Amino acid sequence: MLETPQELAIGIGARIRQRRIALGHTQAAAAERAGVAYRTWRRMEKDGRASIDDLIRAALALSCEADLSALFPQPAARSMAELLSLQEASARRQSAVRRRASPRPKP
């Protein structure tokens, strides 16, 4: 069953509230931990209205940041050639990141 954007937002707001309560935080304390206004937090819980930034801040405050990366997973490869190509590209990116992160020798 497909949900409307509003239904999805309300469901996310309800899950934010459930998580906050499970962690034993008041709305005011959670808002302070997240760095958002109390009214923003209340609105987020009540009807799921929040900016992406506020949603990320809520996830961090409620220790759910790892779940954010699962929102938009990479699509599955449609063929073995595409899978190999994706793996090679990933390896090149990781190699470039390691090169940038390694200390440069001083002259």
C-alpha cells in the first residue's frame, strides 16, 4: 500500500517521538540536543514537518544517524559488467581519498 508524502511525514514524526520517549528525553531536551527550536521539534513530532537539516539533527540527537545512509541505496547492478564497473569506480574513489588523507613528505 502506497502512502502519501503527508502520511509518510506523520509516520516519521511518530517514530521520532517514540524514539525520544524510549531514550527518556523530553521534547525540550531533545530539541536542545539537536540544536533546533522547541517549536520546530514539536512540529516535527506532531505532523512530520521539518527541513532536511532538522531531520538530520534529530537523527543525530536520537543516535539514528547510521540509518540515514540507508535512505537512498545505490541501485543494484543489472549485469556482471555493470557490477565490475561499479566496483572499479568505488576502488578508484577510495584510493583517491586515501592519497588525499596521507601526509605529504616535507621537502
